[in-house]
Amino acid sequence: MPERRSNEDLKRSFEIAKKMQQRSKQKERETSVKYAKTALLILGLLQIGVGFYEGFGPLQSMIAFGIDVAIGGAFIGLYFHSNQKPVQAFTIALFIYVGILVLLAALDPTQIFRGIILKAVIISVIATGLNAAKKLPPPAVNNKKDDLIDDLDELEDL
């Protein structure tokens, strides 16, 4: 007959299971933040690409080129800023992106429906990243080892 585990062993097992669940949730949040960061980078590069098209393509508009490159540069800057402060970077990015959409809709109401699926996806990805970034713990200051393998090693020692 198998040996019964003590209450302390059971308690440690539950603590380890809880840590595993917390780490899983944190990994999901980190993945959402990573997707949002990638969306910022892609959005910035696309905006710069559109700027080059407007500036050097058939339109030959240097004003549009400058505006688009500045907006693209802002999104790329926010991508790099999101490494240190993701909540702040994603909030600013959402305000800029939605502000641009509102401005374009005010100038030409048909802009609302052009590329609506892509616009919705971009807003959704950045908003999800913002929500996940809010739930991430601040960077750890201590050097305490908090590793699942160490926890399992402790159980084996019992």
C-alpha cells in the first residue's frame, strides 16, 4: 500500500501547483504584450512605407511623406519604449492610433469603413497587450530564486 503523504507534503504540492498556474498566466500575459509590441513595430513600418509611397510615388507629396514618417517613427519609438514601460507605451499608442482614425474620419467619413477589419485587429491587439501589461508584476528587485525546478527538488528531499 502506498505511503500516505503528510499534510505538509500536501500543502507544498498545492503551493507548487498554484505557482505553476500563476506562471502559466504570466506567460500568457507576456505573450500578449509581445504581440502588442510586434503590432507597434509593424504599424510603424507600414506607416513609413505608406509615407514613402505618398512622397515618392504618384502623389509626390512631401508633406504627407513627413507626416507619415513622423507617425511611423512614433510607433517605432513606442515599440522600444514598451520594453521599459509597456502600459505607458500601449496607452499612448492607442491614443495616437484612435486619434488618427478619428481625424481621418472627420476629413473623409468613408475612411471609417476602409480597412475596418485591420483597424479592429490593430486596436484589439494593442488593447489586449495593454490589459496584459497592467497585470504583469513589476520587475523583481531581489535575486531570490523562484524556480519551479527548485520547488520540485525540495519535494524530492522530503
